Amino acid sequence: MNEKNEFKPYIPADKVTPEFTITSIVMGILLAVVFGAANAYLGLRVGMTVSASIPAAVISMGVIRVIMRKNSILESNLVQTIGSAGESLAAGAIFTLPALFLWAAEGKMNKPSIIEITIIALIGGLLGVLFMIPLRNALIVKEHGVLPYPEGTACAEVLLAGEEGGANASTVFAGLGIAAGFKFIIDGLKLVPSEVSFRVKGYAGEIGTQIYPAVMSVGYICGPRISSYMFAGGIVSWLVLIPAIVLFGSDLTLYPGTAPIGEMFAAGGASAIWGSYIRYIGAGALAAGGIISLVKSLPLIIRTFRDALKSMSGAKGTSNKRTEQDLSMKFLLLAILVLTLLVWLVPAIPVTLIGAIIVVIFGFFFATVSSRMVGLVGSSNNPVSGMAIATLLIATIILKITGDQGAHGMQGAIAIGSIICIVAAIAGDASQDLKTGYLLGATPKKQQIGEMVGVIAAAFAIGGVLYLLDAAWGFGTEQLGAPQAMLMKMIIEGVMDGNLPWTLVFIGVFLAIAVEIVGIPVLPFAIGVYLPVQLNACIMVGGLVRLIFDKMNKEPKEKDAIISDGILYCSGMIAGEGLVGILLAVFAVFGLDNAINLSSKLNLSTPAANIGSLVVFALIILSLLKFSIWKKRK
């Protein structure tokens, strides 16, 4: 391919510069844990995570270039490679593993141990990296100029614009600090209510907004289209479905509710109806959305897998050039064999030999699909949840047929689903990172080891984070809805013992199909149906701010700089709120939350309290404007 022959990386192959240094390892591990914990918290609240590659790159650039006065772009690249692995592993883990805590709360099994969570996360993460390595030459080198790898290319551009590293890093840190302060005021000191809701007398619907900086930031980063789809889902569930349920079923007691619907509404408002009925409708829509996205991608998936295998079979052997050195195939095969045996033999993972075989076959298939698809459509459009749903359905059916039922079969199914989900997430992340390295002239072998370092660091942190959040608030609650994990739990229960309220689930399925027919992307809409409307409205506010920025009548270069600064500031806000969320969970576990809670001294049910919430929200939005559109540029 001519483009491959003509391509010259930023750092030539014959030039050796620092990459795998103590600085890059320590900073990378720190960012892997920080962004992993922050994204775990965000994903359990909002049902989606954001990429950590660019903020990690900017922070490393700021520290290495500006503070340490070193000029090593490849060192900064390795920091973001290690750091972003933590975010991807957290995303895969929180979509599935909280189901085990939910079953434990119902008395069906014991809580998973931290060792079990760590081993599942570690095996999934390492397999994701290992499966991706033989694909690097096929997808990143040979397909250069064909597969854009949007996030990987953007990250390379950020690192190449290193002269502004200090200024950009300060924007991320400002977002981190300011959001941390707001989060502590809202959820720590509880000086203002965390959400404002509006109801109309005689109508059971409810509308309002949360005022969290991270939730608003998700809307800004995702953009107005995705935000509006989520908000539309919230409007359907909270202003159409809930009023209809209350209107027609006021005197009825319908499973899974345990009291008449009218009584439930009188005692708990729209939230009570949401908790008992709407979440099942949302879960049905989510499952249908995941399967629809997978079916729509099927021709691409088959073509992808075929092309990748064809490219691999024609790949050259090992090269002596620094920029073409991968980990050896012998090491890969041995490591994959050892990890497969661990899945089967380690007592902490309740997976049979059949389960271990499913993990390897599905793992390699979905790693290949994930690696190529993120190259075409970007990581945010990678149907990871669809892959996890398909795996869970097939794995649960196989386990049931082979007699592995009950609590052990359910644990086995979620362990298989978790590993596959993490494999797909990590393979996609590793592909973007290796694309960044390819453009910059990094040593692939060192990046691949860096990915493993990030996976190991995040795997050891994620168990503690999940235990902490469960002890503080519990999963499936208003604080931590854990939508994907609730969905995975319901799928396994539905296959194993069929005790689901199937009517509600199928209402969600056909709602998703109707939405797909009119051309609206199903997954963001389904997440909107599932989540509280106040959360969706907060995301919509962020989307509207981004829409205003997108429509600005400014020079393209200036507009791009403003939007980019907004993304960096919002990335910082997500990290800041996530870290304070983890801190407040520690306070809650040790009973310190009441000591700092000032709400008892204030009357937060008055209209003045709502005005205070709106003022705080306005200040959060103004802070975003201050560090983007009003930022002084050289």
C-alpha cells in the first residue's frame, strides 16, 4: 500500500527517545486508577463512560514538558496509554459485575470477593490486550489511511501540539478542582438540593433537572444529538408512561409492585412508579437496542473478522525496526493459554471448562470486531453492550442446557459476560492507543506492556471501588442506577428461571423497535427511558451548551479551540466529581457523612432552596464558559 510506504512517523524509527521510564509508569498508573475510579462512578450513575485518553495525554504533557522541563512526546504517549486502560477496564467491569452484588442483596448468593472481582477484571483486561496485538499490523499499519481511528488520531494531534501542553493541562486541572468543590457543596455539605423537580397538580408526570457538573459534562462531550435522544427517552418514560400507569392502574396491584399503584404514587411520587415498572421497560428497550446495534453491524462484523484474519495470515514476521516490534507470538500464545486455564481452574471464578472455551472463542471474535469497528466509527459507537448481551444470552442458554443452573450458573454467566465485556472495551482502547503510537513513532512492544500495566493497576483498584460504592449507597438505587448491570442481571434471570415481568420488558422492546423504525438511535434513547428524567435533563443542558458553541459564527480554528477547551474542562469536571464521589462514599461507610451534612439546619423543601440549586447550576455552566469561550488565548 503506497500510503504505508510513504508514511513517516513523527519520531523516526532509528531515533531512540525515553518512553518506558519511571515517570511514565508512575504517572500512568496514577491516572489509570484515578480515571478508572471516576469513570466507574460516572458509569454507574449515568450508564455511560467517557474516554480518558485525551485528558490523560494533556495532563502528562503538562507535567512532563512544563513542570519537569523534559521534551519527550513518547513518554507522554506512554502515560496516556497506561492511563486510558484504567478507564476502559472500569467501563467493562461496571456494566456487568454489580449484578453479583444485586443478587447478594436478594439473598441468592454471597457477595463476590475483592479477589474474584480483581481476577475477572485482570483476565478480561489482559486477554483484551493480547488478542489485539496480532491485529496491530493488519489493522493499524496495513490499513493506515483507510481506518481513521478518530480518538487515536485526535490524541496524537493533542500530543503534537505540545507547546500548549501547560495551558491545556491547567484547563483539565481547573475543571477537576472546581467540580470537586461543587460536588462537595451539593452532596457533601448538602447546602442545596441536588435536583429541582416540577409537578403539575392532577398529572402524575414529573420534570426537572439535576445540577451535577459531571452529568452536564457528559452532555457537552456527547453533543446535542445524543443528549436530545436521551432526553426524549426520559420524556417518554416520565411524562407519558408513568402518568398512563397511574391513570389506568391506580387501584391495581401489579407485579413486581407489592401495593396498589395509586398508593405507591401517593407515598413515593413518580420515582416509586419508575422504580417498580419503568426500569423493566427501560431494560427491555436497552436489550433490544443492544441487539439491534449488533444486528445492524453484522455485515461489517463478518467482513471485519474475515479481513483481519486474512491480513494476519499475510503479515510479515518480526522486524528489527524499533517502530515495528511487537511482543512475540510465542509469548502471546502461552499467555492466552495460561489465562484460559485460570478462567477454568481458579476457584474464585465460577466458570466451567465449557465457559472457559466460550470466553476464548467469543473473546477473540469480539476483540477483532471491536478493534476494527473503533477504527471506523470511534470508541463511543462501539456496540460493547450489544456484544455483552449476545454473549450472555448464548452463554446462559449453554450453561442451562449443560445443567449448570441456579446461583452457580448465574455467577458463571456474569463472569463470562464480564470478561467478554472487558475484552471488547480494552481491545478498542488498545487499538486507539497503538494508532496514536504509530503516528508518533512509539515502540509498539513498550505500549503493549504499558497497556498491561494499566490493566493490572485498574484491576486491583476496581474491586475496592465497587465494594466502597455498594457499601455507601448500593447498586440499583437512585444514587447509583447501574443500568447496564441491572439489564445483564435481568437477562440471566429471564433465561435461567423466567420470573421476569415479561409484559413490561416487551413494552420496552417494541418501543425500541418503533424508535429504530423512525430512524432514532436506539441505545441513547433506551438509556434515557431507563434513567431518571432529571438526570437526562442535566445531560441535555450540557448538550445545549455544546450546540451553542457548534453554531458560533467564528473562524473555524478559533471555534475548534473553544470546543476543544470545553471538552478538556468537562473531562476534568468528570474526574473531579468522580473522585469526590469516591471520597463521600468513604465518609458514608465510616459514618462521617452526617457530621458534614448541613441540610438538617436548612429547610431545603422551600422554593428558595430550589432557587439556590438553580444558582449553583448557573455557576457551573458559567465556569464552563469561563474556561472555553471566555478563555484568554495567546
